[in-house]
Amino acid sequence: MDNEQKKFRSAGVTFLACGVAFMGVALATRQSAFMGIGPAFLALGVAFLTKSKKGGAP
């Protein structure tokens, strides 16, 4: 695993963790702002993890 793949992987894990945290806050407080941003962070995390598996290829 080269350095670029590690960057994408760590960014993906970070985005996934933020997405899970935002979704947890959204479910606990029923605030609509967190309901919108949580899935967006989850999607970014999945995208970065997928890119790290492909080796940065488009």
C-alpha cells in the first residue's frame, strides 16, 4: 500500500466516523440539520475508501 492509498483510506475512515457521529446526534436530538449532513459524510467516506481500494484510479 503506497502513501496515496493510505491518505485516501485515512480520509475515508475519518469521514465515516464523522458521518456516524452526525447520524447519532441527529437521532438523539431530532435536529434536521444533522440528518442532512450525516449521510453526506457517510457517502464521502465510502467514496474515499473505494478510491483507496482502487489505488487512486478514477
